[in-house]
Amino acid sequence: MSTLGDIIAFVGGSSVLLAGVTWLLRAALKHSADRDLVQFKSRLETTATTEIERLRSELRVFEAERSKQSALLQEKLANLIDELYKKLIDYLAAAESFSSIVEWSGEPTKEEKAKVLSEKTGEFFNFFVRHRIYFSAALCEKIKHLYDTVRMPTTSYNVWRQAVKNHDSSGGKFFEAWETAAKTIQSDVPPLMLAIEDEFRSLLGVTLPVRHDS
């Protein structure tokens, strides 16, 4: 019985010892895993913070570059509008002078005015065609419509003027063409020009007043 008791006692003690060792191993492994987890989380947070700052820095550089490009584009657009508007005004002034029914003493001749109109027409339209990419299709259509509205009657008037000068016409169509050109400049051009000016102001960021149509 004593031997059996010793065996039972030994087995029982071994079981307790094994359980204790197992618990110690588990505790050690858990402690090591917790420590590794804390270190991993710390490294992860450090890496994430560094990456976030890097991305923020790149974003600030990108935004600064975009702002710079936007400012340069706006400046270029303002210069283009300024130049195009001047050429448009010169074109319309030459067309009005050429088509005017009233002529004053000391003015250039119709021949000279026709030459000026031809020059201003070419300067305006060539500049417009080369830079229309900077403007919307709708605005380009308005500008082209204004150009054609002026060009067609003034060209017709000039053709008949040349015919009369060369004695190829008695002048019947000449006076009709002259009157049509003059009326077009006085009546049809102003509202078209006003619409274009509003578009230019909008592009330049100029505040437009509220209109009260009568």
C-alpha cells in the first residue's frame, strides 16, 4: 500500500508540476506576445504618422503648384481678353467709320477706310482663331456671330462701292448695301457686343450688376 501510495503521490505531484510548468510557459508566451504586439503597434503608429506627414507635405506642394498654375493661367487669360477686346473694338470702329452715312470734311476717303477695315478685320480674326482654345465654345460662337454680322454687310457694301467706282453698276444696289451696313452697325452690333462683354467680365471675375429689363 505504501508503494501504491508513493506512486499515486508521485503521479499527483507530477501532474501538479506539469500544470504549473504549462501555466508558466503560457504566461511567458502571453507576456512575450503582448510585448511584441505593443512594439508592433508602436512601430505601426510611427510608420503611419510618418507616412501621413509625407502625404500632407506632398499635398501642400501639389496645392501650391496648382494654385501657381491657376494664377498663371488666369493672368494669361486676362492678357488674351485684353488684347482680343482691343482688336475687336478696332475692328468695329473701322467698320462703323467705313459704313457711316455721315462723312465729315477732312476725313479719310472711303478707299482709305476700306483699307483700314481690311487690316483691322485680319488682325482681329487671326488673333481670335489662334487663341479661341482658351474660350468656351459658346463664347467663341458669340464672337464669330458678331464678326459675321459685321463682315457680311460691310463686304457687300464694299463690293458695290467698287462696282460703282469702276462704272460696272449704276448705283442702285450700292446705296441699299450702304444703308444696310450702316444700320447693322448701329442696331445689331450693340446687343451682341454687350453679351460678349458680359462673358469677358465673368471670366475675369468682375461682378456683374443685376439688370432690370424694361
